[in-house]
Amino acid sequence: MTDKKPSRKEQILQTLAYMLEAEPGGRVTTSGLAREVGVSESALYRHFPSKARMLEALIEFIEGSVFSRINRIISEGDALQQVEQILTLILAFTERNPGITRLLTGDALTGENERLRQRIQQFYDRVESQLKQVVRDAEFREGKRTRATPGITANLLLSVVEGRIAQFVRSGFRARPAEDWHEQWALIAPMIFRADGEAL
């Protein structure tokens, strides 16, 4: 079986992701991207009408990769397992895709189209809604109640993941998001649901 050669469009996006990783804190220009790809700027624009559209395509890749897996996660296991797997998925995905992770922190979106920042906000809103749904459904499916409201619980869980992602980008990709995560999850997990017989 032969490896399929990436299309020019895929090559542009892969190169953009590489440049975002190679220059933490740096700004990628279309002229620099065209040089790296080995084409003219006008050739870039034949595939994407703007740099914003290129970044949006990377955001779409994040959304597709993460939410397709979340949909599989929530179809099996109990609520605590689902929460752990969702959070672990996001940390592992960012660790494997450092350059793209700069989009999730907004670091690579400074000065870019406001629509892109809104897409990132929507991404996190969707993750938080999914976490909220999982812990809320636990009461009906498993008789478990969260210590705080499902909304407060989901927001706290998302904040932990966002913090680790921010550390990853801030450290120039040295502080890996999934490092020591299992030990940290062991501290977090018992605090999510009330123990059997615990007063409301």
C-alpha cells in the first residue's frame, strides 16, 4: 500500500502547523509560508482566499478530530470514565499538535480576524457543554450527584485542561500537557461526585 501524497491544500496546512510550532510566539506571514511551501503567494491564494481561511481550516481540523472522538467516548463507560477520557483526549491531542495548540490559546490569533477567536470560544463552549451533559446525566443513569452544580463542575474541569494547554504554549512546548496527568486526575476525580450517603 503506497502512502498517498498530500494535496497542495493539505501541504499548505501542514506547513502552517509546522511553522506555528517552530516559532513559538512568532507570527507566520503568508510570504514566509509561501517560501516554506515552495510556491508564490498568489499560488497560496489559489487554494485559500486568505490567511484567515487557512487558520480556520486548522480550527476545523481540531473540531473534527476532537468531537468525533468525544462522540465515541460518551457512548460507553460510566460518567467518571467519560470525563477522564474527554479531558485526556484533549491533552493528548494538544501534545501531539503543538503548533495547532497555539490557536487554542489565542496565541497565534493576535491581530487576526475576530471570527477565528469566536470559533475557538465556540470550541471550548462545546467541550464544556459536553462535560456538563455527562455529569448531569450521571444522576439519572448512575444515581450520582455532583458536589457542585453540573455547570460549575464542567467549568472547573475545563479550566484545568485550559491551564495545562496554556502552560504548554507558554513554556515553548516543554511542559507537556499530559505529563503527570494521571496523578492529577487521581486528585480531581474524588471531588466530582458526592460519596454514597453524603448529605446534599
